[in-house]
Amino acid sequence: MDKFEAKKRIDYLRKLIEDANYEYYVLANPSITDQEWDSYLRELENLENEFKEFDDENSPTKKVGGVVIDKFKKQKHQIPMLSLPDVFNIEEIEQFDERIRKSGYNPNYVCELKIDGVSGSFHYDNGLLTTGLTRGDGITGEDITHNVKTIKSLPLKLKKPVSIEVRGEIYMEKKTLAKLNLEREKLGLNLLQNPRNATAGSIRQLDSKITAKRNLNTWIYHLPNPLDYGIKTHYEALEYMKSLGFKVNPDVRLVNSIDQIIAYIEEYGKKRASLPYDIDGVVIKVNDLKMQQELGFTSKYPRWAVAYKFPATEVLTKLKDIIFTVGRTGKITPNAVLDPVLVMGSTIARATLHNIDYIKERDLRINDTVSIRKAGDVIPEVIMAKKERRTGNEQVFKMIDKCPICNSLLIKKEGQVDYYCPNEQCEARHIERLIHFASRHAMNIDGLGERIMEDFFNLGFIKNITDIYHLEKHQKELILLEGYGNKSVENLLNAITNSKKNSLERLIFGLGIEGIGDKTALLLAKTFKTLDNLQKQTIDQLKQIKDIGDVLATNIYEYFQNPNNKKIINELKELSINMQYTGEETKQNDLLSDKRFVITGTISFLNRDEIEKILAKYNASPSSSVSKKTDFVIVGENPGSKYQKALDLNIEIWNEEKLRQILIDLGEI
């Protein structure tokens, strides 16, 4: 074949495959079989390899991936990608509509499904895809062009040679995740928990071949500058983007009243589970673009749109049994054993029942049909028993009186609902303590996770925390274990050695003193500087420290009076474990010092631990719940109910932009 014929055939195949992709992935109406598509693609790949002078970065063969980058580059959005304010009930939607009507408008709205994926911005120059960006912080995103080019539903070349930016959601279908997890299970890899997490991990791969194998998809839902194209409504913008070859969700609906919005929400609330992809709500937008402009924006949100969030999904299953686990402090926790059931993308077979009061309040019985959900769409919890479904075969819950591991009689501490195993030599307590000591927020020994620690305990290599630092004695035996080798054992031993240099707060937290979390451990380390100083404190002296009350002061004092604990600490000293605070000293700042803060939602430019660590330098204290004592609430993308509670209590709210500016002013970023 000469060059002229090759070029002609290449152009023909590219057009044929592009049209086939559009028919299959966008219209869901293929005109050729999968076998034909594969055959044409192979032919095109062969021709492109032979006639490299006709290479084109927008060829459909590029969707198989192959581009590898060193890191993701940052790029500023030409128009900020603002998030939407969340609403959680019909009353809030009515208030949204009322505010607009009080401004003198009579709007109609566009209702869209809120896809649970990853937001993206896609730029085209003369109809050719040039750039793909993540939302990032709304101002600056990450360049993921090499990966978005692998998404078959996203055109590399538009049907018209226009220069345009469009925005949408990158997502993974439920069946794709199921297939992917089946393959990962065969390979012994960790399963991906839900489509959204799988999408986020896939789109941020440095190697686009990995992304290509994940079969990601897109729905395009926003045109940032529609007036430039002579478009007057959002609905027209959707139709225009569809005409260019983009995949626009067919379940979009133009409505004229609150009643129609409610009907749409109820309809898709019922259809939610049967959709091939995950949704977590409904987006409601003013349709008229001139009206949108006049309504304008707050510093973070448009005033012309809201995102209604569905309540946490509840499903029914059988409570097969209630079993008990023993924590590192000896606390006994009842746990529900459930008939495995799919809840919001992941299979749930266990859920904590917290304590005896939790079970009694709900009158939970073995063999009950129970409703479960994911609290905050993350943690599985048992909501209630469906008493109307009882058959008489249910067993009334009875609290055990002996430890399920060592058979010691349980005790109940005064003023508490929890039961405890008093035997400090209980093997379950040992394993939990060991796992805790090596965990990320404690000594952070990479490679010594829960399963491995249990194996080493059962093999007799590690029976107490000081044994961790003698593990090199078993190096030859470790290398012979299944799943281990020279390199993995060497890495583990290096991680153990490196942990000796940790600052004091990690050791304090790792010791597992009852009630002492990582934030309190940091407070103690900063205050007393050395473990010796902390050990010398009386209960009254400890109570003088902010946030240390009677219970914590007593727990700390009694821990260091225990002869076994003293022996462990002396052994750790002999092993050259650092026992001094080596972190940054507390700084004073009028805005932050001695303030309480809560973080809700996802902050794009720093993770939660990083933010808490920075604020801790200024003696600001994190809290897990919003109360009248909270000084400010940091709100990221997709905030939870804490955001609404902060509004109700009139607590100062910092959005991402404000937090970023504060940290810049402090020189922390």
C-alpha cells in the first residue's frame, strides 16, 4: 500500500471508529459489532505503526492509553469551577425558590441527576481535545489530559470545529466496578470500595494505560460561557453540547414548579438503585441564563442552583448473630453479623452495635430483619429492627459476662455503659495494642498492618511492643514465609528502625493510654517535652492542662504507675526509642490560638491530617462535632450535616478560599 492509499484508509478508519464510539457510548445504539470494532481498531493501529508520518494525537487508537507522566501539573481554570450549595430536604428547596421569586423573578428550572464521580473540565481547540483538568480547588486544577483521552465517551474530535470548554462528571458504571473487582480478587489485590473512589483513583494514574483499562465514562452537564455561543438557556446549552458529540444525560428535565421538582426527586429516588451508575442527589438550576447572571454568585456558590442530597440509602437484611470483640483497652464491643448486602456500592456483612444500650434502645434480636445504612455514606450502621416481620424465632439479646477470648469475668466501670475485660494479659488486648502501636498515627511502621501483626503474633515473633524492635532476629524465618522476600522484609525492618526517631507524641499515642487520641498526645508532648516529665505529673497537675479533665488525668497517671508499663517504657529507652518532643513549637496567632475547629467535606489542596497538623502549631484544637463551643467550621466540597449545624448555630464558616488565604498569610503553604 502506498502512502496515498494508506492516508486515505487511515482517515476512513478513524472516522468509522469515531462514529462507532459515538453510537455505542453516547447514543447506546451501535451500528457495528464489537468484533468488527476490534478488527477495525487493529487495522488502524497497524497502519499507524507502519506510516508514522500520519500520526495524530487525536486518533481513536490513543484511547487505549500509553502516555506516562512524572507528575500532575497544576493549571488555573479560565473560569472558576464553583461547587453548589447542598440542601437536604424539600423545605430548603422551597426556600431557594422563594428567595429567587422575592428577587422579582418567575423562573423555570432544569433538574439533573447528581452523578457520584469526579468533576472535570475539557477544552477543545477548533474541535480537537487539547486539555482535561480536575476541579481541584475550583481555581486551579490538575492536568489529566493523558487520562481523559482514554475515555471512550469523551470525543477527541467534535462534530463541529469549535473552540469550547465544557464541564462534566467522570464516573465508573456499577458493572465496570464489579468486573474490575472480580479481576482484582483473582490477583489477590484489595477491592475497590465504590465507583466514585475507583474513578478518583483511576483518573489520577500516571500511566494512562491503567486508566484506559478502567473503562471510565462521562456525562457533560455545563457550558461555562454559553452566551458566547448565542445560547439563552441552560437547557439549550445541553442540547448544543449534545449536538457537538458530547454525552449528555437523557434524564434531564425542564420543570416549572416546586411540585414538579419534588416529583422528579421522588421518581429518581426510587430509580436510584436500578440506574447503571451511582447518583447521590439531584441538581436544580435556573434555566434562563440572563436570570442566572443577574442572580450572581456568593464567594463560593452560584445563587441560581442547589444540589439536593438524597438521604442515606437504607436496605433490609437479616441479623444472623451478635458477636463480641475485645479492643486494646479491654472494651467489649458487640457487632452485628449480617446476611451480606450491597449498600451504596459496597457489600456489608458486619456493623458495630457500639454497646448494650444501643441494642436495647432498638430492641435488636438475633434473626431480626433489620434496616441498615451507611452513616455519612461511609460507615455501616444498623438503624432498626423491622418488628412487623418477626416470626417468633428471634432471640432476645443477652450480654455476655465473660471475655470471649480469655474467659475472664467482665467488669462495668461506674458511670459507663461499656463492659471491659480486666485481664491485661488477654491475648486479644495484646494484638489490638500491637496493631495500634504500629498504626499510621502512632509509630507509623509501614508494612506492619493488622493482618501481618496477627500473623507475627500467632507465629510467636511479636508478643509485646518491644518485640517489634527485635524482629531482625527472625529475618531468615520471615524471608521464608509465603508472600515475603528479601526486599519486603528489608523494607519492614528499615521502617521499624526509622520509627525510633519519631517525635514523642507518636509514642504517647502508640502506648494506648485509655482515652488519649493523637491530638491529646500531641498536646501532652508539646506541654511536657519529654516522657520522663509526663511520667512525674500528678492527677492535679495534669488537670491544669487544657482539655484534660478528671477521667483523662486519672487514666494518664494510673498508666504510668503500672509496673508493667514502667517496665515496657524502660525497655523502649534501652532500645533507643526517642522520648522527646522534636516537632514544631506552638506559635501564637490571635485568629487561631486556643480556638476549636471542625472540618467537614473534602478540601482539595490539603488533606484533613495536614490541615489539623498546621493548625495545631498555633494551639488550635480539632473537634469531631459542631457545638456552641466551636469557634469556626472549615467547609470543603460535599460537606455533611456539620455544615448545616454550623449555620444553625451561627458559627463562623471558612470556605476553601479563606482557609487557603489564611495559610498563605501564615507562610504555611
